[in-house]
Amino acid sequence: VSDALRHWHQVMVFVHSRKGTGTTAKALAERAAMNGELERLFIGDEGEDDVRTKYIERAEKSRNRELTEHFRNGMGIHHAGMLRNDRRLTEQMFNDGAIKVLCCTATLAWGINLPAHTVIIKGTDVYMPEKGTNVDLSILDVQQIFGRAGRPQFDTSGDATLITSHDAMARYLDKLVRSTPIESNFIKQLADHMNAEVVGGTVTNIQEAIEWLRYTYLHVRMCRNPLAYGVGASQLETDPTLRGRCEELITEAARLLDERKMVRYNQQSGNLAVTNFGRVASHFYIRNQSVATFNEMIGKRKSPTDADLCHIMCCADEFENIRVRAEELDEVDRIKKETCPIKTLA
């Protein structure tokens, strides 16, 4: 970071947690102050024409104390947990050069065109809630982040640094050298997307659903790499356009939606009709697994209480990755005793 700042270049440091953005910026400030480089490299000489002066008042008025603190050190933080105004202010300050170092999460690399001469990826271990453990940072994220360094319309060159372990280094070198095709995960969410099409009126029967599926990226990848999607050589030989496989997937999704009362599927005619459950799920982005859970749990309670309804809502599939941290247990217990108006079942 210091080396890039000595050459008057801005730096983006990518970390993998919201809390990590603040701790990384704080650690950089402490290290720079220890080496006597904070004022000279990170903050710079302030003058009347300094671009930092026009942002001082806005940064000081921000409710985000971390944003204000790091701005004083010539740095900024950016992650999805910040208010939209604070994120936009940070982006403007970095774009105008008011701050020289930006500690951020990978969401910035995908959503906003904010380039820098130097980008650094701090570590490659990313926590995966579904697996409950750390996994390697996706090579697509690495390439997207590296793409921030030295954009042609903004710079003539760029530097990208990946900080990782010796064990992971060989894997990343191999992935960076070899181009990896992007495969589709559409099959996992096919039922939810198909329900949205039925609700929208663009799909009214199985044949229309098959044609809709044949226009997706999933169909493109199934034709290019059939083995990855469960299509054998014999099936590909008899059905080169994979229309039969598309019909299998659509029929399976239609039966699942019908079972969960989100769509009415007539197997004889192939017609698909929307239901109230399906319409609500589509409008509010509720997964079909959650609708199935609601149907099952409400069916067991003839007259559910407010506590029952809250418990049913908390069992939704959307909340499966939310975990209570150990340090939060005391506060949760206190809130439950003092301010919770209904009896909790957990």
C-alpha cells in the first residue's frame, strides 16, 4: 500500500467481511503512523485547493463514525451494510481523489465502476454459511477484482496483488492461466423462476415453458457441456437439441409447484394456472421451500396464535443462514425478557 502511495496511486484493499473493512483500515493507519507515513502518504498536505476540503464537512456530518474516523486518515470503507448515502459519499471521495485508500468487500467489484491503479485481495478464505466453513474465494471474484486495476480509460497500467497461503497459491495460478467456463445454476432455482413466469402470464402451459427454458443460459451450457447437467452420451445422440431434457426439467418443476399449491398443473392438457400462494411468493420473492414449510406448519395448527405465526415465519428457508453469535446471546435473552410482547417458541 505504501509503495503505491509513494507513486501517487490510489489503492483498493478487498476483504471478505463487513467488519474486516474497518479493522483493515484501522490496522493500516496504525502501521503507517508507526512508520511516520500517515501524514505524508495517506493524508497528504492540506491546502485551500485540496480536493479533500470540499468533503470534510460532509464526512464529519455522517452518522457513520467509522467513515468519519477513516476519512481523517485519508482512507475509506465500503460494504453493503452501510447506508446508501454513506456508500455514495465514499465512492465520490475515492473517485475525486479525496481519499487514497479504500477498504471494501467484493460487492464493490461487481456493482460499481470504481477503478484504481492498485488492488489488493487480503486473503482468499471466505466463510460459506451453507457449508458452515471457509472456502476458497471464487476465481470469478478474483478476476473481477483484478479487473479494477488499471482500467484502460482511466490508467495506462495497473498492479494487482493476491495475498493467500502457499497451499492455495498453486490452485489460483492454475485457474488464472486456464480459462474457466461459467456454468449455470439455474436448475436449483428453476421452480421459483418458472412460477414467476406463470404469474406474469408469459407461460401458461408446459410447451410454452419448454420454449422459455430453451432461451436461457442453462440451455446454452447444457448443449456445450451436457455431462455437467446429467445428460448422457446416448441421450444427447437421440436428442441433440435437448428438448426432451428440457421437458423433464419443466415437468418436474411443474409437479413440485403443484404439490406446494403455488401452481395448478393439469397433467392431461399440460396447462398451468396461477394460485394465490404462487402470486404472493412471486411478488415478495419467497422461495418455494418456504411456501411448503408454511403449508405444512399452518396445516398442523387450526387456530395459530401470534407466537405460532412468528415461529412459522422464522422457519422460512430464507433465514437458514442466519446465525446468532455467541456474544449476542445475552442481548437476545434480555430483549426477549424485557421487550418481547409475545411468547417465543425458541
